[in-house]
Amino acid sequence: MLPHALRNFPGVAAVLLALALVTTACGPEETPEARVRAVIDAGENAAEERDLSTLMELVSPDYRDDQGHGPDELKQYLRGYLVAHQSVHLITRVASIEFPYRDFARVRLTVGTLGRETSTPTPCFVAPD
């Protein structure tokens, strides 16, 4: 079960999922999968650096979650999350990357957060099938 703060808004995990759709920042010599992984890494790094503006640059203006929240609500949520969590440590595991359409990636990944630096991650979100 997700922590209460994440039930209505998957937060950091939602950002990482949205990042998979944005691949314009990488060089043309990379494979599409490598570009998607680079965007996920950039999002993970921005979250751990608590860099809200960089995180939001990676979110599509068309982003919507299951409750209809868009980029503005996501930004408010993330701002609160970063204030409440002075240290952010993420573990991401990509289960699969598929390209059902040209310029569109579908990514299955697991994101875990660490309350403090340890070797055991605590999963906070697992993308549904």
C-alpha cells in the first residue's frame, strides 16, 4: 500500500514515468532506449538534488494523473514533498521499455525511496501492468 501522501498523487514516481516520454535532450547517435534511460536518470538526479525547476522541465504540459491533476498540481505536490524531505534518495529499476508508436515510449519501472541512506530500498510505487 502506498503511503497516505502518495495515494492520491504518486509524486516522484509520476514524474519519472512522465520523463520516459521526453527524449529531446539526448544526442541523435543514441538508441531510443538509451535516450529514455537518460531522461529517467536525469529525473532521478534532479529529484535527489531537490531541483524542482529541472524536474518540472521534464514533465509534459499534457501530463494528467488518474484524478485529473496536471503539471500545476504536480509542482505544488513536489514542492511540499521536497520541503518535507530534506534528503531524497531514489532507487529506480526499469522492468521494460517498449515503443508502441514512433516517438512514444511505454516504460514499466519501480521507484523506491530511502528514508535515510541504507542498502535496503523501500518501494513506494510500482507501475500497474
